[in-house]
Amino acid sequence: MNKQLIPTLIASAVALASLPAAAATTVTIGTVNNGDMIRMQELAGEFERSHPDIKLDWVVLEENVLRQRLTTDIATSGGQFDVMTIGLYETGIWGKRGWLTPLENLPADYDVEDIFPSVRDGLSVDGKLYALPFYAESSMTYYRKDLFEQAGLTMPQQPTWEEMRDFAKALHKPDQEQYGICLRGKAGWGENMALVTTVANAFGARWFDEGWKPEFNGDAWNEAIAFYVDLLGNYGPPGASSNGFNENLALFNSGKCAMWVDATVAGSFVTDASQSKVTEQVGFALAPKQVTEKGAGWLWSWALAIPASSDAKEAAESFVTWATSKGYSQLVAEKSGIAAIPPGTRLSTYANEAYMAAAPFAQTTLESLEKADPNDATLKPAPYTGIQLAQIPEFQSIATQVGKLVSGALAGQMSVDQALKSAQSITEREMKRARYY
């Protein structure tokens, strides 16, 4: 070799070695701060190890804040997020507007047909999937079997709300930090109004009549809200108007709630000895009915979607496919136990005898999901789709304002009549402005 070339070759080699490696594609994920999503973040290192060219950047927020951030970003094509954790409500509306990337040509082993039909349909527009379900849920009743036995009470398979009030009254012992019932009181269209709307459904109410006129001035809404405020105000924990899903979960797991009506997804948390003091004492029943069982239990899915504004769509699709796959469920089973598998999305989960045996809440979850029908959720016919929501663009704003009024009535800041009168006025104004009538 020409000795004069050696310094040149060495210099070239050093220069090449000092060049940065091909930059990894960063996928920014906006998600909610609940237990299953936090577990997803903890396990995502497995994804990054198998996809060294992709770096995950996490933005984990409280539910109301997350919704506000994501809605603003997608409506303005802000491009801050490559993956958004959204639900059945947003997916249909945003997919129809072209704000989301359709998820087509998924790998065969993803097995789209294995997803619960009601969940798959709810995340599709014109037959195209716009989000993949991370988990899905209805709502159900959690109760303390030991406290019921001590008091000589028996929980039916599906109680009425009046029976729930009687149970709550018998089990309410605030001097012992034992509260008859815990329910959502924190204002938000996806917080208190998810629960409150199912109560209203059970009492025979609906958000809108067939001409899209709101019905808060009707007897059914008045009875439902008066009942809810009385029940939670008299037999709930102090400060109930500040409690959402996470706060009530903490109260139940610490042994302070005799009963709790909330998402079926909580089943794996209340039976997990690492976070619950009452794992062996939890019973499960369907969400309460009243004059009807229609719409008594909600239907929701937290799903992963890719905004059209993302500049990392391919990498984002790799992640959302991984996080909602059968393989991810197997990973959760290995790391956290089979009962911790994300529930409610796949038929194969409920055909798995090992899962059904390990998860005492699974049968009630399955029954709740099978009963939940967003196309027939009210006693009287309604013009909208949805159980705990109306799938129209205006609903988020309207229900956020109504949620504040209901929370205000619960906190004693106004009467139920005042809250409903204001709810009627606000909703009429918004629906007229949007030209529904």
C-alpha cells in the first residue's frame, strides 16, 4: 500500500466513526394516567429493544387535561403527537373529518376479527378502522362481600339504584371511614357525566328527544339527578365532587368504600394484592338499573390512533399495532399475571379458560360488554348513538358544562333545579347555534 495514503485513510476512518448513527424516529405518545396505560409505558422498553430505530416520547396526563390537549392539537393540525389515546367518541368524529390516519393492511396475525364487534364498529368509519383498542370497558358494581355478609345483605346480579341506596345507608359508617358508596363526582364529560348519564338512562332519561331538543326540564332527568345528589351527598365520602375514577379506585382499594359503580377495567386493580387491601373481599354485579336496564352500563374503549398531522406515521403504526396485539397481552400476562391482560377488546381473551379462572371479574365484565348497546341505550328512542355520550361534535363542550353544573349541585353550590335549568338553557343554545333545530 502507498504509505502516503495511510494518513488519509486513517483520517477518513476517524471521520466516519465520529458521524452520528442514523437518527431514530421519535414517536410522541399522548396518553392518560390510568393504571393500564402506565403499565404500557413501563413495558414499552420491550418495543424499543425490538425496534432500535424508534424512540418513544411519553406525555402522560390526567384525563380532562389530556382530552383538552389532544382536541386542540388535532383540530389545529398542530402535529405535537404521533399517537393519541382517544376513545369511541372522538374516533368516529375525527375519522370522518379526515383528522386520523386509517389503519389498513394490518398484519394477518393481528387478527382484527378477534376484536369485539361493538368495539371494532365504534372505532370505524365507513368500515375503516381509525384507532386500535388498547382496552374496552363497560361499567359494573363493585361491593364488599364481607361487609354485606356482616350486615345480612345480599347483592342481586343486577341491583336497582333504589336498592343501592338502601345498601349504602346500611353500610355508611363515616366515623370509621367506611362510606356507603363511592361514585364519580369530578366534573367532566368523561368523568362524572359518564356515570351520571348511565344513571339518567336507567331512570328513563335521554340527552335529546327525536327532534334533537334537550330534555333536562323533564321528570326523568330531575329524578335521576336528585337521586344521585342525595345518594352520594348522604352516603358518599367527603369531597365527593372532586373524585373521579382514580380517586375512587384509591378509596375502594384502601377499604373505605362499601360499594363503587365504575369501569369494568378496575376489576384487575381491585383484585391485585400489590395495590388493594380488599382483594379477597370484592364482589361483582352488573351496573344498577331502575325503570329500565337500557343504557345502565356504558361502553368505552381507550384506543390508540395516529393523527393525520403526524410526520412519523409508519413508526407510529408499528407501535400501536404492537401495543394492542395478542403478543402484548402475552407480555402483560408474563410480567404482571394473566388477570392483568387489557380487558374487553378481544374475544379470544374470554375464550381463554386460564384467564376466566384467574380473573374473578371476567364473567361480569363479559356480560356487561355484551349488554352494552350504543344503538339502543335509552328507554325512549333517541336520535344519537352512544350510551354515556351522544356521538355528535357538540357533545364534548355541552357535557363539560353540564358536568360542572351537576358537580356544583353535588357540592351544594346550587340546587338540582337550578343546575338542570341552566343545563337546559346551555344545551338549547348550543344545539340551536349548531342548527339541529
